[in-house]
Amino acid sequence: MTKNSLITVTFNPMGSKVKVKKGINIFEAAREADVSIRTECGGRGICGKCKIIVSKKNVLSELTEAESIHLSSQEIKSGYRLACQTIFEGDIEVEIPEESRVGAPKILALGLERQTPLNPLVKKFHLKLQKPSLSDVKPDLERLLEALSAIYKVHELEVDCEVLRKLPEILRGANWDVTVTVWDNRRIIDVEPDDTSNKFWGVAVDIGTSKIVGHLVNLATGATIDISSIENPQISYGADIMTRITFAMTSEANLKTLQKIVIDGVNKILAQTFAKAKVNSHQVYEITIVGNTAMHHLFLGIQPKYAALSPYVPVVKSPINVPAKELNIKIDPTGIVRVLPVIAGFVGADAVGDVLATGIHELDELSLLIDIGTNTEIFVGNSDDILSCSCASGPAFEGARVTHGMKAETGAIERVHIEKNFEVEYKTIGNVKPMGICGSAMIDVVAEMFKHGIINREGKFNPQMETPRLKRSNNQREFVVAWKHETLTHKEIIVTQKDIGEIQLAKAAIYAGCSILMKRKNVKRENLDRIFIAGAFGNYINPENAKFIGLVPDVPTKKIKFVGNTAVVGAKMALVSKEASKTAEMLSKKVRYNELAVDPEFNTEFFAAMFIPHKDPSRFPSVSKYFSVIKKT
Amino acid sequence: MTKNSLITVTFNPMGSKVKVKKGINIFEAAREADVSIRTECGGRGICGKCKIIVSKKNVLSELTEAESIHLSSQEIKSGYRLACQTIFEGDIEVEIPEESRVGAPKILALGLERQTPLNPLVKKFHLKLQKPSLSDVKPDLERLLEALSAIYKVHELEVDCEVLRKLPEILRGANWDVTVTVWDNRRIIDVEPDDTSNKFWGVAVDIGTSKIVGHLVNLATGATIDISSIENPQISYGADIMTRITFAMTSEANLKTLQKIVIDGVNKILAQTFAKAKVNSHQVYEITIVGNTAMHHLFLGIQPKYAALSPYVPVVKSPINVPAKELNIKIDPTGIVRVLPVIAGFVGADAVGDVLATGIHELDELSLLIDIGTNTEIFVGNSDDILSCSCASGPAFEGARVTHGMKAETGAIERVHIEKNFEVEYKTIGNVKPMGICGSAMIDVVAEMFKHGIINREGKFNPQMETPRLKRSNNQREFVVAWKHETLTHKEIIVTQKDIGEIQLAKAAIYAGCSILMKRKNVKRENLDRIFIAGAFGNYINPENAKFIGLVPDVPTKKIKFVGNTAVVGAKMALVSKEASKTAEMLSKKVRYNELAVDPEFNTEFFAAMFIPHKDPSRFPSVSKYFSVIKKT
């Protein structure tokens, strides 16, 4: 080996290799390999944080004084060295132990079992600064910035004025040993005494029309610490979003009222979750928000009416970052509220969360994603392209406008099975006596009644059917799901002709949306590799029955997956991952939008889908095999 | 000429030339030449704004329909064309008339007769947007951003939440014809109906310890519209800065009080100047602030004590931009308050203004710049390097601590001459009866008394002097400058032994500062090409006398220039020019600082400079010729 030849360093466990000249130390080699090793002194042998393990002792320089101070004899025996003190003369393999890793790929497991590398926009940096003296009169901020730049390689930071105001006292009170919180590599949002680099939290919030859900996340580990939810307090201004928009339209003051109320609601969730988890609100530096476009606008105090009136134009779709103090959100006042981007008028930030959480934009396979709510957002596509639409499916699946409909809460019937003798088996959330029926069970009821000929393809009751469960009351027919003595309310739980009609309207709108979207993207049912159903209308949906009533296209049952509240999962991904945030922004721009209101085929598709499962049975071959059975009964 | 050869376009009046391929239009050629031509449609023949004049008709394409719509027959006769419609086949010269120029080099003339190209950070853009429709549902903000990007080439703008809130109503109310205000090519801070692209203003403010001065500037033209000033209302908390710092040190509430008071003061100036000039505060988008480091910190609510106590470390030196609403400064609430950077503990943003305004950093010649105030900032250097220091010269030149001292206001004696017979000639500001003596006249009095042997080299009165003007009162000697009957107050205006001592202390501190700074930079008196004296202590300083008392080094009189309040001029340059703002930032980093408090030679220099003109006469050869005269008297 000649004097100038290069030697190879391999860094484990990542396996990164780099060829370097002899004479540099391992810390410098790591920098060349783009491998981060922890340090607080920038490689000057002062902090003792850059511990690594090397086995080939014969090619290494002698232990330095700094190493004998910072390494225990046990560590020295095990091959530990300080990277910045160790020069090497031949090829080596370097093991970076967990404690010395920076941004090591910690993993956040999500509900969907997808994984997001932990890389929040909020970062904390511990610093030990030189005290100023008459020969070193660098101002406080510049002292801090230079250290951040030298040690952690974060450059050109802005600083919040509030931080400047407390900076001098904190530096001196902490004897120049402080932790700096930086947002998005561009803004210093906090300075605290001592090493608090592992203490920072964030909250992901889904502002639903009826419910606000918050997930409190430890940003040092990516772990979800607590989940809290409350009813959206705007409900007192109207259960449905159109009533609230109408209220907000009438005056500036009304708009402000709705904004204040939803912000109070978010603050209530925050107070609740911080108390439960014993987290200091001043160490909560970021909150990510998703919601439909109207909620998004109302939360920011922006008039939502133009998104609700033709031609359905939102005021803004880009992501918005606002200092918490400006919105009066009760996290650290210099913390950031990050509102995720929206796609279009009725495809909001919650829909961006849906796509992010299901990852359909990353799959080569073709997915159909349906987030069922009062407005249902539908997506079809894959990593090449995604087309979306929104349809007004109404709140039937969420329990509204259905005689005994209710949300998917304790006491709701969530699954229903009808026997040949028309006896009904059902399962209640919480295994208590039933109070009502939630969306998933409504799908079951309609499907099962159809299977047994209780209703026909038009959804009408068959008056010939001989069973005491089919009754006539108030001049209309109804089917008894649970008898008086079985229920908590001591009243029968029934499904009326009108209820079936509501389900038909809802499922027809959704199926028509799917159908048009698939046509516009030139996708056939056979090409679909997967259908994701998202929403908060049950813990379990029977995919067989969803097909049976014609809610979703007829694909093999194993391709249908119910994924729950994906909107808040998407918000959480953006909270813990800069990359996911960028993806959200990309999705908001790239996901194409098809306005159903101007689609000439929508009405035809909608009316055809009012039938069970559909006016055209050839679209549901797996269901048509039951038709013979149905006709027999 | 072969088919592929390049042809030359010359754009006048700027004289820019560019070689281009045949077949492109003049608008595109201008873009290649980096010449801006006005447009609102981005070169699509819609707006008719890109009018130009070309004479060589034979190489031009035929008139288009768009041109016949937008050009009058008179214009067509005179050779007018639309740049975006005109393709050319040979070399041409294009005249861009005033009306089609963008950012044409309008010039701001400053007090110092230096010129700054007009390029404020605040810019306004007029836009005519397409209305949304069912087939074009782009959100409001994105519609605006795309137009700004396509037409004016400003990309990736942030937007203030307040602007988002008013955006939808303004767009629709103005039928999509609006003007957008952008700050620093990065943030939309206003949207207004119609074309207001010529209506925007800014204010440059110098917060002095005793006076706040504001210059209102029309940012469309660079013209100064009004100058207003008030006493700094903090004066009720102490005339000198140390008293105020001591007050601010004692509690958070006191610090907040001083901040509130100075902000109220700035708001008072603003209200006053807007009323005088009939300017709408909502069209004032920026205010630049200079002040010494203590004023800088107090204005921002930052504790100034560490800059005043050893080791004299400010909290921050970088420029600070704060939304006006955050500081409660009464310009447009989404406007920006820009606080210029400081250099060191006692060399503040006002000093950065001094350098910027005098331009000593641009000269090859060596300059000495002295901004005389309670603290005097001194600079020596040129385009290569500038060294600065600050010395506590006390307020004697500003009229404080001197028996009949006063500010340079109406009624102040500003020049004094003593005849051989000891009679005194003086000139008063405003040519009224005198009330007191301002700084410039104090320099004259001391110099003239010395010339006539009334005081000796130590500044002591010569008791042998036979003149009724030299009197004894309250056990000390004093010299009568104006008799009772001459004055407005009907009291004598006198100069006491103590007064002379104050002037000696002040001038000794300043001269010692100059002397040390020149030594540290290895500059000799003979090498100085220029001495700038800045400050607000008189309208005219007799440079001969300034040398005579030993205030400034002995250089030929023609090299000494009195430049007045350069701090506010520097603030105004930063207001109208992005380049000047960058220069200010560069200066704050590059100007080196010499801490006199730790300079071992300062005390020796200071005591030697207490003599008139100096203990070592060889430093003042031009004065020593008077010594023989002095000895004779």
C-alpha cells in the first residue's frame, strides 16, 4: 500500500462505506460518508458524545487524554473510542452504538401498519456555549447561531422576537448550557436552560364536522402518548356543514364566532390530553390540522362560502403555517400550527390525510379509496396518477336521518345477520343492550333483507312476506331489528321504508362517484387491486354486504379493506415526518379533481345505482348468483 | 447572413444589447437581455402594456390584430408596436418609452448627494385575473400566485393569514382586478381592489436618545414627502441612556413600559406625518428603524443591560423583521417593521446608517467618520476594511451639563467669533435673540478663547486678562458670551470654567478614540483623505475651530465635512433600496470593533487630549503656528 492510497471505512449498522486519505479521524470520515455521529462540541474532544466501537486496534492511534476522561475502563476494554480522537492507518469497520446515533431510523408504527421514519420539522439541539468576555463580545444570538452552525450544521436561522426577549436571562441563568428548539431548519422558536433535547411533543388533530380528535405524539420517539376526542362544539350552530357555512356567510362576526368556537374546541382537546399525559404545554411545539375544506377555512377564520357555492372554489389550498399565538392555540406560544393542504372544494386536508395514510400514491397496484362521511371523498389511482372526487352522500351512514340511526358508539348495533326464518342476530358495540343502529349495521340490514327477499331490487318492502318483523305503522312499512324487550330504551329498533331510501341515496351517490371516477380514469372493476374504505361509521364493515347493496364495485372480497379514521393518521404522519409533509403538499397539487357537479353522466349513474345492487346486474356478477335464491323466496 | 446566424437587438435608453435567434418576438428578446418591459398578461397580446418603438419597419412582422386594438393610429404612425406581437428578421434598435418601463432607474437624491437606485423591498403588482368557473376551480390564492408567477416572475410567495381572510371578498368585489403588495419577493402582505400600483409609502425612523425623527417616503418615486420629529418620550425616564437602562434592568414591567413609550412615540410621529402628507396608513407597508443599541433593544422589548455592562454584549446584532401588528406600530397591520442591524455594544444601527449614508465603505480613499452624540461612534477605513469604536463623550455637545447649553434649535447661538478687543460676535439659529449655546458654538467659544489667551492649554481662565467679559461669580470664573440686554431671557449667557471642562472631557474622549483607532489600523493623520463629522449638534461646524480645540486630527480644513444626521439618511437608503439593506447587513458583520474599555493606551491618550489642542503640540502643526500669538497675549 503506497503512502497516498485511500483506505476504506465502513460504518455499521448502516453499512455506509467511504474511501478516505490516511490521517483524518473517524469523526471526519463519518462526515465524508454523510453518516451523522452525535456531538455537542463539533469534534473537539470536549463533549465525549461521539463514542464508537472499533475492533482493529492495531491500525488505530493511541488513546488520548480526552478519551481516558470520557470513556470508562469497561468501555475501553469493549473497544469503545471517541470518533473525533481516533486516527486510523488501515481499513476499518466502525460500529456506531445507539447512543451515538443522530436521526437514527426510529420508527413510528401507524394504525395501518405503514411506517414513517421519524423526522419531525421540530428539532432540539443541546449547546454548551462559551461565555462572553471583553475579548469576545459576540452578541447572544450570534453566539447561539454560530454554535448551531458549527456543531449541528443548521445555518441561517430566523428567530422569533419572543425568544430574543428571554434569551439573555436564560443563557446567563443556565450558565450558557441551553437547548434550542428549531422549526423546519429555519426558525428558532424556543431556548430553554439545560439539556431538554428529549422533551418535545406535538399534536395531530382531525377537525371533523361532528368530532374533533387529537393524537398527542412524543416527537423524540414518535410514539403516540394519548388520544382524546370531543364533539365539535360548532354543532350548536348546525349539525351539518351547510348550516354552519350559511351562518358564517351572513356576517363577519358570525364567521369569527365559528372560528373562535372551533379553536376553543381544539384548546379543550389540548388541555385534556396534556393533563392526561402530564405534558407541559410549553414543550409542545407543533400541531398539525386536517379537516374538510370548510373546517379548514373556518379554523383559519377564512370565509368558506365560495367553496360551498358554485363554482366551488376554496380561498386557498396550499399548506398554511401560523404561529400558535396568532391563532390563540394553547401550545408553546412561539410554536407553529400547521394546517395541511387541501385538494379542492370538497376534497379537503382530511382527504390528503387519507391518501397519505393509505399510501395509495406509493403503490404500483391500482387502488380505490373511499372516505365515507356526510361528504364522501373518492380516489382512484396509483403511483402514476390519482383522480379524486367528492359526492354529497348525506349523513345516513353516520346515523343521521335514519329512524334509529346513531354514531358508532357503545350501544350501537354494528353487525346484523338475518336467518332463514327471518330471525335477527346482531352484535352491539360494547356488548350492551342496543340503543340504535350504526352505519356498518345499516349496510348489513339492507343486504340481508335483500338476500331474504324482504325488500326487492328497488328497495321496496315485499308486503307478501310472512313474518311478524315486517309491520305496518303510521301508514308505512317497517322491519323490526330488535324487539322492545331486547333494547336499552324498551322500544323496538326498526328500519323503515324511508330509512332504506336514505341508505339507497347514500350508496348510490358513492357508487356513482366511484363509477364516474373509474370511467374518467379508464379503469375497469377487474383492474382494481384494492378498495380501501375509510370513515368513522363502524369498527367493522362486512365487505360482502358492502358489495351486496352496491356500495362499492364488485371485486373479490379479499381486496376490500376497512381502514378507519385515516385522516388523523395522515395528520400524524405529517407531524412526525418532514418527508410526509412534503408528500402531502405534492398530493394536494398532483391529485387531480373531477367535479361531479359538471359531469354529464352523473345523474344517469346515480339513478342506476339506486337499485340494489344496481340497475345493471352485470356490474355485480358475484351478487347475481344470489338472484335465483332471491326470486325463490 | 445565413439562416441560423444570430441577430442583435439593442434596447434603449439603457443600451442593453443581446444576440438572439431569428423568429422570437421583442418581448422574449427583452427577457433574454434581462430588460424588463411592462406587462400584465405575460406576453399574450391581451393587456397592451408592452408598447415599444422600433424604426426599421422592413425587418418587422406585420401588425397583428392585438396591436390594432391596443395602439392608436397616431402611435402606429410614430413606430409604436407591442413587444410581444413583433417578430423581427434583422438587427434592430428598440426604444422602451417611459410608460413601458418597469423598475426604471428612478433616483433618490439624498442629503449627502449620494444616489440610491430605487428598489424597495415592498413592491406592488397589478393583476387582472380570470374569473373561476366550473371548469376552472383553482382556489383564489393559487389563482393569484400563478398570475404573479406567470406575469411578474415572482414565485413561491408566502401569504399573511389576514390577507387570506379578506382575499375572496376583494377579488369578487373588484371583479378580479386587483393590486397585490409583496414584501421582499417572499410574502404577500396586501391585496387591494383596482390598480393601486403607484400608491405605497414607507417611513425611515431614527430613534435617538433625545429625539425621534421620521422621514415619510413615497416608495413609488423614492421622494421624501415629509419630515417630522418629536422629543423621545422616554426622556421622562431619564435624559441619558444609562438612567433608562437602569430603570429597564429592575423589572420586566419597567422594560415593557419603556418599550411601550418609545412605540407610542414612533406612532405619534407616524400619525403626524400621515396627517400632514394625507397618506393612508394602510398603504404604508414598511418602516425602517435605526437607533443606538440600547434604543434598538428597548424598541423591540429586549433587555439592553448586557450591552451596557461589561463585557458589553448586545442580545442580537442581525437585522430584525417583525410584522407591524406584532409591535403595534400603526402602519398597515400586515406591513413590516425592519430594524437595521447593529455592529457592537455601543455601535448601533444608527452607526450602520452613518456608514451607509457617507459611503466610506465604497471609497478607496481613507475616511475618518465621527458621529458625535452622548456616545460618539468613530470609524476609520475605506472599501478594504473599517474599524470602529465608541466612546462615552457625554452630552456636552448636545447642550447638556453646560450652564447655558441647549440643543441646535431656534434661539441657540450656533457660531461665535471673538474680536481682538474681546468683543463677541455670534449668530443665532433663526436669527432671533439668543437663549443659549449649542454644540457647534461651544467649539467656537473654546477655540476663540484659546486663540486670544483667555484660557490656557489646560483650559484654565487667565485671571490676568483685562476684559469685563471675564468675571468672577459664585467663587468661579466665567466668560460672558452675550450680555443681559441682548438675550431673550434677559440673563447673561456665560461659559464657566466647569463648562470648558465638560467640553474638554468630551473632545478628549473623541480625539482619544480617533487616535487609538488610527493607531490600531496603522493610519497616520497624513493618510486621512477625509473626515466626516455627523451629529445633530449644530447646522454648521467650523472645521478650523474643531481642529483648534483638538476635537479631530489636524488635517487640511478642506478635508473636513460636516454631514448632519446621517443615521436617518442610512435608514432611508435601506427603505428605498434592497441593495442598501444588504450593504447594511454586510457592514454590521464586516465593520470591526475595537473595545476602548480594554485598550491599554486609552487612558494615556485621553489625558493627553485634555489639553488644548493636545499635550503633544506636534500632533497639531497647523494650530501650533498660533502658539506664538497665544503666548504674546
